[in-house]
Amino acid sequence: MLIIGSKFFKWGNDLTPDTWKCGECGTMGQFVKKQGMRFVTLFFVIPILPISGISHMVQCPNCKTLYQEKQQ
């Protein structure tokens, strides 16, 4: 029996050079740069096949809300 699903995996821990304000919790500070991809997974854990391109995001250091990174 195989259980197949999909999951978004993210990685990265560099800080943004600018300070941002979180729309969710109101924290003002440097956010964490993240990248991520959606994968087909085996047993909802083991990534097997990427099904999306790389997304660039920033994450609030306080509430962990993810936002699409602004392109400059």
C-alpha cells in the first residue's frame, strides 16, 4: 500500500536587509528570507518529485507568517 500526497517544503534563514512590518502581528523588523517548492510525497513525508517552481518568500520572525518577497 502506497500513500501519496503533496507538501510544500521551505528552506533558508538569511535576514532581509530592510525592516518590514508584519500585516498579521504588527512586528517591525528584519524578516527571514525563505525559498520553497511543492513536492509529490510518499507517506506525506518523503519528497519524490517537484511539482512547482521555486517560490521566494519572507517570514515574520515573530508569528512565522509567510509573504511573497517583493521584486525590486
